[in-house]
Amino acid sequence: MKFTPFVPSLLLAGMLAAAVGCTTQASLRSQAKVSQADAEKTALAKVPGGSIKETELEKEKGKLIWSIELGTAGTKEVTEVNVDALSGDIVAIEKERD
């Protein structure tokens, strides 16, 4: 049986990509001055009756933001609230259909 290094190489590449993603997320979290919980409270205050579906810390247009997706019971509408992770200010609010 002949050994092909292709499969182990793919596995190693996948593990390295996952490690880089974790490091990047850890790096972003270390830069944030506003906690995830505080950003979520700010977002919930803007969407009465909303419930958090997903929260992500990301760099967007050069800004570090908490991107928070909220659903509202009885609708298919999703509201994305972007909270500046340095100041706590709301950067954007966008409504979408789920």
C-alpha cells in the first residue's frame, strides 16, 4: 500500500486554520473595552421583545464591533445591531427577513 501525504496535509491545514481563527478571536476580545454582555444589553434595549440569536465580535470597516442578531417573536424579522466594542455606541441597526 502506498502512503499519500495529501490527506494528512489537509488535516494539518485544517487544524492550523482553526488555531488561527481562535487566536484572532482571542486577539479581538483582548482589544474590546465593552463586554459581550453589555453590548447585548444595549442591543436588547433597541429591540423591545427581541431575543438574541447570535453575537459575534468582528472588525468591520476598520471598527471593532459586536454584531448582535435579534429575533422578535411572531415575526420572521431579524434585527442586526452593531455596537462599537470600544465605546459602546450603536454603529448601525439593520432589519432583515429571516
